[in-house]
Amino acid sequence: MTAIDIERLSKVYGNKIAVNDLTIKFEAGQIVALLGENGAGKSTLLNMMAGFLAPTTGKIMVNGDDLALKPEKVKSQIGFLPEGSPLYDDMKVGVFLSYMADLKSVNRNNVAEVIKLANLDEVKDCKIETLSKGYRRRTGFAVSLLNNPQILLLDEPTDGLDPNQKTHLLNLIRNMGKEKIIIISTHLLDEVQMIADRIMIMHKGEIKADGSFAAIMEQNKTTSLDEAFVKLTR
């Protein structure tokens, strides 16, 4: 079973501690919602887990392999949708995905599958520069799926999506979460209650709550996630 072990992980920028001494374990079959205010450390944590950012201290282990020591092996198991996913505007969607498949050294046959999963059929021959924000976001999501990863790290995945697109993506994530580790950074509390098995609330680089919706309500003596979030982050 796929597992991630984070041990004493920190990231410091000058005098600012973005992530502070985190020890966390994730296992397959979980959809984890990572909540927090802007600047709480959510994106920094995901970027370190994806291998895009080196930690100041601590380590990230995936199935027993240290990300710092075996980056290629570990990254091959991870799909990452960063905030503001970089795209090449002058490329057509299908061509761009084929290019990214080549960069990731995965079979180009995967491209047709991710186009279908991300509902991109009607724009696959369109240049990325002509796409709406929602379609651009879905193109970035398709990139994260190209290597059929066992771990998906999604930073604000529904940003810019209309209600129908959002429902489709959340249903897709829910189905994928039965077998994968999926970690979603978001500030949309209603989405969290729809799909998350586990909720983590970050504040100033630390985890202030970690558990099911019901457990967090009970621990904080609140009746809504909004109340718990405010109580833990004020």
C-alpha cells in the first residue's frame, strides 16, 4: 500500500518559518483536505512533497524511499497540480499534453485517457491561449494524471471552474481517492465536506487539527467546519 511519511519537516525563509517541524503519515485510500489561510504553509508543504522545493530540515519518505536521495523514483509516483500551473500558451492542448508525456517519459497513449478524464475533448485542438480559466485549470490537472500516479497533490484544483466542471472534477477525485493518496489544498470548506476523508487545518506552518470532520467538530466543540476553522486560526 502506498504510504508517505513526513518526518520533522520544516521550511524557513530568512526569519519566516513557512512550515514548522511537521511529522505526518498518509496512506492510500485517503482524500485529505489541507485547509488554511493564505500564508499558512499549504502550498509550501505541497511543493516540498512534490520535490519542487527542498526542505530546510526533515525528510519525506514515499514507500520507504527518501525523496532527497531517490528523487526520480519518488517523483514518478507523484502527480502535482501547482497553483497557477505553468502552461505553454502557443501550443494546442493535445500537443502540449503529448509534450509533457515525453518530458515525464510516459507513454503517449496516456494522453487520450487524461483528455477524457479531464473533459478536454472539445478543446484538445485549441491553443491554450484561447482557453478559459476553467479549461486551463483542467489542462493542468490532466498533466498531473499523465503518469497514472499513486499520489496526487492538488493545489486549489477547482479554481476557475464553473459549477458543472467543479462537480465533475470532485466526483473524479472522489473515485480516484479509493486507491490513491490525494491531498488537496483548498479554502473552500463546502468542497471539503463533500469529498474529504481526513481534514488537516494549518496555521502559521503548523497543523492545528487532523482528523475526520466529526472528530474535528467534537474536539473543538463546534457544529460547523467554519466555526472550527475560525477557532483554530484566529
